[in-house]
Amino acid sequence: MSDQVSALCLEARPVPRVWGGRLLAQRLGLASPEPVGELWLAYDKNPIRSGPAAGRSLSEVLRELGPGFLGEVPYGRYGLELPLLVKFLNTAEWLSVQVHPDDAYAHTVEAGSGFHGKTEAWYVLEGEGEVVYGLRTPLDREDLRRAAMDGSLWGLLNRERVGPGQTIGVPAGTIHALGPGLLLYEVQQRSDLTYRLYDHGRPRELHLEKALDVARLEPASCPQRKPLPAHQKEVLLACEAFVLERHFLRGRRVLLAPEESFLLLTLTRGRAEWPGGPLGWGDTLVLGARRGLELVGEAEFLGAFVPSQERLAWYPQAVRM
């Protein structure tokens, strides 16, 4: 495939979840007998939706496009893979209380999985509800074990209200859960390593020992972040794993990917067109590093990329995680 390719449009992958709602299936016109909890928008197993590579998996095409398309930072850390996963989530019930490992734990204890650690961030698109974010009071390992086993953990968790436009960063090791009534965008490291501590009586496996290995046991609360205005965009959150931005399209614009990384662009409001055709809600593009892409329309996009250490150091603490 030509190294002159600027962007690829991905076909989303619906994922049924026991806690999922009906909104994603309705918006996409899916006749799903199960509740669709997640829509995986950018994942390296997703197929390309259009163009010469239509129907082929993103992972296969990335191997042909090479390091220049991914960018020197993600390629240097992860090789020829897409190290991020972007999705929509719609919650009708509480998710399990869970925790994710960091890279060090994932690459040793879970080496056979092929996954990295899982730092993630949520951007609330619609709905108001509660989330669990950390503990209310400090616990030691044995206290947490007992609380998880006897069901008293639920009363020891910090629960907060969230609403549209709010960004919540969830570093690996943070005990967390999403409550019902929310539609969110999530960006995370490429990982499906989830250790459940509590599952509201559902007959699913818990992963107590691994959760105890990685969980942060000190109290926590959702940091209040103020977006950093930039040219035709806002920086919502920045960490070593990814930067999350909100881009604004008003008419015609050439949008540029960072020097060091690919850029994932997901349309969250309005309509737009790119050289490959029309874009609607949830459509996601992978824009190659240093590439420019002309877009036309009235729309908002959420964007995610892997930053260099130099770029990360430039961001103020107000958006850092």
C-alpha cells in the first residue's frame, strides 16, 4: 500500500455487554438481541471501511504502511501495532467495580495475553449519572480483601456525579465503575485486562488476587480539569499513554496530525466530509503522523494520539494526569 495514504476510515465493532443499553444499537440501526454496551471505534482488528484497503484489518494495513504512518513515538514503544483503543460506551446498569494493571504488571504477569496495561479516560457525551472513582477511606490489602468477599466494599467506595462535557482520567490501578444512564467516549491503552472486585451479585468471575496486586488503596476523587484552548481545538487531558483533544470544524479545515504520532479522530457531533466521503456520528479516522487531512462541515471530533516526552512536558498541570 502506498506510503502516501493520509487517513483510513474504520468500521466500528459492536460489543454486547450484560450492563449495556439500547442507545448504540438504535443509533446505528443494529438489530441486536443483546444490549450493546460498547462500540469499538478504533482497534487494530477493526476492518477498513472504504478505499483500496476496504475489508482488510487495520493491523494488516499498518504493517504495510510502516513506521512512518504510525509515527516515531508509538512505533518506538510498541512496534507496528495500534497501541490505543477508542470506543463508545452506553450503560443501562452499573458495571462491575474493577481495576486495571499498569504496563509493568501486564508485561510480566499477563505477558501471554499480548496486552499492555490499561490507563484510560472518559469523556461524557450524554446523560448524567454516578461513577465509582477510588476509595472513600484508606484500606490495607487485607481490609480490601475482606470487603470484597463479604460485599461491604460498595459502602467504602467514592461515588461522584458526572455529566456531559466532563473528562475523567483513570490511571491504571484506580478502582472504578461506571453507573447507569451514561453515553461516553473512552480512550485507553490497547488492553482488555480487567480485574473485578465486586459485581452486584452477577454470576461472573471475580479476580481478587490480581486486583489486590494492582489496586491503589488510598482515597481518590475525580480531578476537575479545565480544557486548554488551542487553535480550533481544546486539549482535554494529557498523559504518557495518550493525549485527548476536542477538535472543532466550522466550514473547511485542513487538520494536521502530530509530528510524532498517528491521530485517531472520532466524530461526536454534526456532519462532515473527508476525501473518502461523508462522515457521521461515531465514524473514526486514523490519520497518519505528520499528515494533513481536509475536512468540510459543521462538526466536533474527539482526537487521541501518543505524545512525545517533549510534548507532554509542555502541557500545564491543569490537563495532566
